[in-house]
Amino acid sequence: MALRPRSNPFAILIALLLALLLTTLGFHLLMVQMAPGAPGTTDLHAATDLLLKVLGAIILLVLLYAVFARFVRRDSSPSTGFVKDDVFLDVVARLRGKESELERLRSAAEERARTIESYNENILRSVSSGVITFNPEGVITTFNDAAGRILRVTREDVIGKACAEVFGADSKVAGLLNRCLSTGDAITREEFELRLPKGGRIWIGVSTTLLKDHEGRLIGTTFVCTDLTEIKALQEQVEMRERMTVLGQMSAGIAHEFRNLMGTILGAAKLIARQTPKANPVHESIQTIIHGIADMDHLVTQFLNFARKTDPDLKLVDVEPWLKRVVEQVLEHVPPPHPDVEVTCLPDVPQICIDEVLMRQALGNLVQNAVEAMPGGGRLAVSASLRPPLGRRRAIEVRVSDTGAGIPQDQLGKIFLPFYTTKPKGTGLGLALVHKIVLLHNGRIEVESQEHKGTTFRLSLPIA
């Protein structure tokens, strides 16, 4: 079956207009040949002339539209050059497609930005080092969880605050940031003791660098810190053990020689005492020599105990009954008046693995010193609690606090040294021996004191 050609409305319109134009033109020529004076001829002639002009203008406009449409639409009809009916709808559809594509690209870019931001936050949350960023004015803009744990503050406490407000205008942190901004050099590693914003001190290792965008413009400074407090404490323990070992070996040698000489002196003094009548004044002087030798022998025994290499016999011990037993044993040998005593142990404190005999000696020494610091009575508090975990290290903290005279600040750093004492008849080996016993248990001992207010010893003992 043959296909019928599709009719074009524009071609039909032009044909009709041309037919009407030719008819009007023929009628106009007919009117021209008529007698000029016939009735109505003038008006009819003017009407046909106007109609010819209108038809000519319409045909011209249609032809111009056809030419314009050929340039607008390349796939127009080859026979007529007119735009197809769906040109406008096609343009609208393409615009909507472009709009949908732009919306998809925008959504993909936003999702990628959220993914990158979440990824960066996960990195900052996972690293063990504290990361803080400052803008060029020194205001904190980023503060990760590790920085909060190290500096004992929350993110909400510091975000948006200036470095001088958080750490102090004269702090080491402010000095490092100013040096980094002024020189432009990265500070790869510095170690120093930092005063925390909420009190206390810690040792930290710090690195700082300039923070720049992808175009190289300065947008701030980064501050990466690591808590070195535990490492510093372990280093001090190792150094103290080495000093104790050397000092103990030297003390053992000296004490051995002294004991030999004192044995000779004591034997001669006893021989003279037996040969001298008790009524003789010399006999009393000889007894003084004998008592002095006995005191020296006691001191030498303490030296040897301090110098002796000891391997602790570790066993699991319940903390609360152990604390009460030690305090009771000390108070039994102390003349009244006794201080008010409070012994507390939090219920979450587990058993610890210690040499009960050695630790009883160490804790008893601390309790004895606390009671002697309060001759007129006072308050003695002995407590045990869990320490906040430091990495994988879990420990309990035993505190011995008194309300005695306190220790001068210039003497706090010396009280654990052997042979250093503030007591008139002290040997200076009590706290040194306590320190040694605590180190044998891989623990730590710290002291805080204020004159005329009291002293607190803190023993940190690892949990098995």
C-alpha cells in the first residue's frame, strides 16, 4: 500500500494566501478598467488596494518566518523549511535533562564532601596523639578526643577560645605557636612540662607546623602532642633503681667493714667493763660506749637491709583488710593521743599482687611518719581507689594523708634520698626503703605537702 504524503499546513496556508492575492489583484485590475465616475468605484478601488497590501505583508511575514525557522532547526522539512511542531518541547526536555544532571552532580559533590569530612573526623578520633589546630589569630578550631584525654578538658571547653585564654599568654604552647608563625619553620619535637588548664602538670612531646590550603595560603597552625608523663616516670624509676643499686653495693661494703671494726671495739669495751668495778666512774663511760656500739649496729643492719637485693614474694591480697591491719599494728605501738583515723576502700578496687611483708613495712613506715607528724592528735586518712587507666596500665592508688606540720617545698625533692632526714634521730633510710619497695613492685610513689596543713603520700601499685 502506497503511503500518502503528509500534508504541511504552512504550504496550504501559503497556497490559499497566493490564491486570494491573485483573485484580489485580478479584481483590482478589473476595477481600474471600469469608468472612473461609476458610483462606489473610488471606495471599492481603495478597499482592494488595502487588501492587496495586507495580503502581501502576510505572505512576506510567512516567508521570513520560514527562512528564520531553517536556521533555528536543521532537521526542518526540506520541502517547506518550517520548524516541526515539537521543537519547543524538545528544547524544554533538554533543559530539564541538564538541570537533572546538574542536580545529580551537586548531590554527588555534597556526598563526597560529607564522606571526606567524616573520614577526616574518624582519623582524628582514632589517633592516639592529641591534635589541635589554631587559626592565624591563635583561636582553637580543631580539638580531637585524644587531646581532651591528655589535657583533661573537653572539646566544648576550648573550641573557639584563644590559645592565651586556654594555656596562658606566657605558656610554652603559646611560645611555640608564635615561634612557628614568625619563622615559618616546623618544630618537629620538643618535650616540656605543661601546666594543665584545670590544674596539675604533665610531660608532653610536641610538634607544630604551619597549616596551609591547596593554594599555599596560611590558614593556621597545627599542634600535635603526646603524653610522656608515664614514660618520664618510668625513666625516673629506672634511674632511681640504678642509683639505688650502686648506692646499695657501696653501703653493703662500708657496713660490712664497719661491723667488723665495731665488733672489735664492742669486745674490748665489754672486757674493760668486766674488769672495772661498777663504782668506778669509768664504768659508766664504758657502758655509754657499749650502748653507742649497739645503736651503730642497728644502723648498719638498716644499711644492709637497704642494700640487700630482694626478690618480692608476690601473692594476691585483698586491699581493704590489709590496709586496716597495717594501720592497727602501727597504732598499737604509738603512745596516745592517737589521731582520728579513717580507712576507706572503694568497692571497685580489685585484689593486687604484692609481697605483703614488704608492702606492710612500706605502708607502715608512711603511717608511722604521719602519726609522728601529729603529736597533739589530728586526722589520719588512709584510702584505696582505682586510678584512671594510662594506656594499658591499670593500677590502684593508696593514699596516706595527715594534718601535721607538712614538709617545706625545698625539701620535697630530697625526702626519698638515702641518708636524708629532717628528724633529729632519723637515719634517712625509712622513706628510701619505702621507695625501694614500691619500685620492686613496679609502682610509683608521689608526695604533696603544704606547711602547717599536712602531707599526702600516693602509692600507685599495678593491678595483676
